[in-house]
Amino acid sequence: MITPLGWLERVPSFKDQQEKLKEKDLATHGFLGYPVLQSADILMYGASRVPVGEDQVPHVELTREIARRFNFLFGRDPGFEQKAENAIVKLGKKGAKLYRKLRVAYVERGDEEALEKARAFVEENQNISLGDKERLLGYLEGGGRMILVEPEAVLTPASKLPGLDGEKMSKSYNNIIALRDDPDRVERGLKSMPTDPARKRRHDPGDPDKCPVWELHQVYTGDDVHAWVNEGCRSAKIGCLDCKQPLIDAILAEQRLMHERARQYSDDPTLVRSIIADGCERAKDVAEETMEEVRSCVGLAYY
């Protein structure tokens, strides 16, 4: 309810889907609103770092904006100062004295070093709840409570993979290599994958930087193969199928390991169900604490 419609309409993935999926009806809440549901999945569990692909970074930024807006609207709940003072007491006698000293140093003298020390002290304290921790962090700067944590996106060196058609890899575009894909399908797909458009004939020199296959090489093959591809492609000493073969071998080798690791779970699905059940129980505790805080702030009390 606090997310402006304009924020969702500006999400790059929504614009991209409108461009690429013209045959589908995108005039639904599912396509427009799913980044909000994604944000809820992140915010409910207090995630501070979220591993994503490059195309998902705008979604994490939207999550940050939603959290920031929620905190601004609801962060200063009634009796905030008294609740913060009660939280200070939970730090223990020495801890409370240190917190007050550092807070005064920042609030009265603008001591940034004291602020950083106080933040670190609160973050590392194991004797207070997440809600009290966020309340104390907000109280440090004389402001309100940070109810929802603003997460940061975490990217790998290769944070965007091309699909088998050279476009962004996505299930929506039907161009993916699945983790446990059929080896023959993977090989056929990679062999037909588009390459540098300048290489129309075998003896035409190419540029790996303009080839989506080269992007996959960055993930799956080593420096020796990279040097061989770079030299061979630019000089036209190797063809595109030659370039693709070590990539195919590397991907199939990785997938063989995945097939082997997955076999025990395929043979005994109860293993998967047990892992899911355990994860759900641990996640439930965190989610309940967050939702209790959220409901309290917006004035929704469930009894």
C-alpha cells in the first residue's frame, strides 16, 4: 500500500518484458507487482545482503526504497524514546553506560567516530532482539527506528549470463540452460548459439567482446582457453564451433556433478522435504518477529 505505482512502472525488467513478450498479456498485477512480493521476501527475513544477477539489482534497489519509505512513515512509533530507553537497559550496566556515552558524543558534539563505535557495539550485541537493535540504531542519531533493513545487492564477477539465443538468460524467454538439463539438448543449444555477427564466414576474423559465447567462457573456462580463444578468433585460426567445444565440455562436466549430487534426493524425496521443513522453521521465527514489529507500527494488532 505504500509503494507508488510509478516506481513499479519504471522497473527495467518490466519494460524489458513488455518489449520481449508482446504475445503475452502483461496487463496484470503479477507482472507489474511481483517486485513488491520479492521485496517482501527479502524484508520479512531482515536480509542485509542479497546475492543476485545484474538484471535483479534494480529490484534490490526498489526493496531499499520500499524499506526506506516504510521506515520514514512508521519508524517513529508512539513512545519511541521510552522504548529505546528500555532497550538500553537490556544492554546491561556497562553496556548501557557505554551506549549513552557514545550517543551523547555524537548527538551533542557530532563525533562521527563515536557514532560508528556505537553502531558496531549495538550490531555485535547478542543479548537484545532484532527489534530493540533497530530501535537503538535509530535512537543513536536522534531519529526513529529502522523497522525494515535496507539490503544491499551482492554480485559475482560474472553477474549476467547470456541465454542460448544471445539475449539475457531467462525462463520467460525459453533460452536457459537448466542445472540438470539433458546433455544432448545443452550441446545442441550451445552449438546453435549466435556468435560475433562479423564472422559470417570461417575465415572472417572476429571479436570475442562482441560474442555472447565469450561471456560464458568467462564463467566456465580458464585463462589458457581464454588466451586460445582470443588469439584464434581475432586471427580466424579457429571457427566458432571450435571455440564452443571447450565450453560445451566444461558445462557438461559441471552438470555431471550436479546430476550425481541430485541423485540421492531424487531417490529419496523425504531428504528434500526435511531440509525445507527445517529451513521453514528457522525462517518462521525471524518472519514472525518482523511481522510483529510491522503490525505494531501500522496499528494492526492480531489477537
